[in-house]
Amino acid sequence: MTTVEPALLAANRAHKRAMPMQRLLGNGMEWADAVELHARADQGEPWHRAATALGRRDAERAAAALAAGHRRTARAWYLAAAACYRFGQVPLSDGDPEKKVMYRHLIEAFGQAGELHDPPVEHVTIPWGGGRLHGWLLRPSHEIAPATVIVVGGFDGWREEYYTGALHLLERGLAVLLADAPGQGETRLFGGLTLGADFTNAFSAMVSWIGDDARLGDRVGVWGNSLGGFLAASAAVADHRIRACCVNGGTVSPVEFPIRYPRTAEKARLLLGITDTAEALRFLGELALGEDDLARLACPLLVLHGTPDQVFLVANARALFTGASSRDKTWREWADGDHCLYNHSLEKHTLVADWFADRLLTP
């Protein structure tokens, strides 16, 4: 009988806490894959290797379905494969070569699923900061989409994780730019761009890029999740071309997460591209929304939060909502809501999609 290292089991338990069933299922993983991933982790298999095996199996199913002419089935399995690779790479550091291998598989699988959309999902790059921001553009079937919502994630839950929510926007006639901001996903891992004090300029570059695409209208909203909620609100403060802002599981001060959970400090270092922990936390602490900043947050605002959230405390999300000068602002709080409301996925997605549609599609 093989003995499993206690350290590996402890690490897998931590990964399960960070990626519980509701997060996996709410953000695109197939039920059987999620159950098997947790089970294999309990048996002592390294998290990323178990996820890789599941992703490879799903990709093979997708290829077989495509060869048989079953395009919708192929798309579903490619998305399932992408979810396995996405959640599997989370625990790996940027210096681990397996992370980039898994991320390439993620991009390939998601891209293959995107090719089976109508119209196809486009893999796009946006020049900024001497490099390029990376994203996926989803467009509704009509020729010109009158409005586009930029969707961003946080410390480790990046653009593809929000595809499920993007579909609800798409169904209502909104285009969606699933974006990796500086310090996130493909923009960081393959573009080398990290989060700095000028990050709001990156969002302005996205807004300008949308405006330059003749297939997209000039109405732009932004939806940020977790740390992305802070990024989205900051972007709306800095660029008044953003007409609506949703903050899901966000905060006025993102440093609260690594301060409260010191073992997550590596996420801050990687996000910022700063190797020294103390320096990274000092810099992250300076990225906060104060009273004067929030007074300039005037566009329609939707803030969602779970009362028990321990990643970003509900009081700090409430401070963002209260401080904003928006005349059209809505606060929704779930007494049992976990971080980013993974356990209320459908309610969250339909609420957000309807809210953006009401504000961006109405002349």
C-alpha cells in the first residue's frame, strides 16, 4: 500500500477549500469531473495531475464528438476540458513549467469550444503598456451589438471562469469581453504584464478598443469579481465612458485578503510582479479606494456580496457601495453567500445580466 505524504494531503485539503464544489460547478466544471477531482485529491493524487487527466479525457470526448458531426456536444466537452485545466493550474506557481503547459491546454480547449459558437468566440489582444492584454470576445448573433460588458476576475479566478455568466449577457443581446487584466491569466503568464498603479489605463485601453470595433456599440459596462470588483470600480472612477459597473465579492482595499491569510501572499507577489513579500503588500495596500475616489464613482452601480465572505469582508464592500456617488445604485447581500456567491450562481448571473441589459440596452 502506497503511503501518501501528509503534506500533500494537507495541500489538497487547502485546494478543496479554495475550490469547493460550488465554485467548480458554478463556474463551468462538469459534475462528475468535480466529484472525481475532489475524490482523487482525497486519495493523495496531486491536484494538478488529477485535473490534467480529467481535462485530457474530456478533450478526447470532444474530439470524438466533433469527428461524428456532433458540434454542440463537442463544444460542451471542450468547455469541460478547459474547466479542468483552469482549476487544475491554480495551485501552481508561475515558475513551475507545468503551469504554462496546463494553461496552453486551457486556452486551446476554450478556443476550440469558441470556434463552435455562432458567431465564433474570438481570441483577441489589445496593445497596452508595451505589451498586450489578452481576452475573448463573445458577440450576439445580430450584426452590431449596441453594448459590451468587460468581465474580469481576481487573484486566481480568471477570465474563462466567468464564461457561464457571460452566456447570460450574450442571451440578452450584449457582447462580452472576457479579459485578463494586468497581473492575470494569459496577460501575465504569456504577456509578462503585471498589475501596477496605472492599471486603470489598461481598462481605458479596453474601452477604446471596443469603440474602435465597428461591430460593437459605444456603450460599455464592467463586471468585476473578487479582486476584479476593486479593479472594475477603480476603472469606473477613472474612465467615465464606463456606463455601468457591477462589483461581485469586491472590496475597497484588496490587501485585506493576504493580510488576513498570509499564505496567500504569493498570489499578491505574482499579481504585482514583486518578489519581496513586504514590498508587495505595501504596494497592494496603496491600491485602495478612498472617499475622494468613491465620490467620483457616479455611473450606475450594482454591488453583490455574501455576509459570511472571509476573502473580502462584507463591511468593505458596503463601504464601496455607500461611498459611491451613483444615484442609481443597488446593494444585494446573501445571508449564506460564499465568496463571489458561487452558491447562488444562477440567481447571481440572471440578476447581473438583467441589470446590465436594463442599463446598457435601453436608449
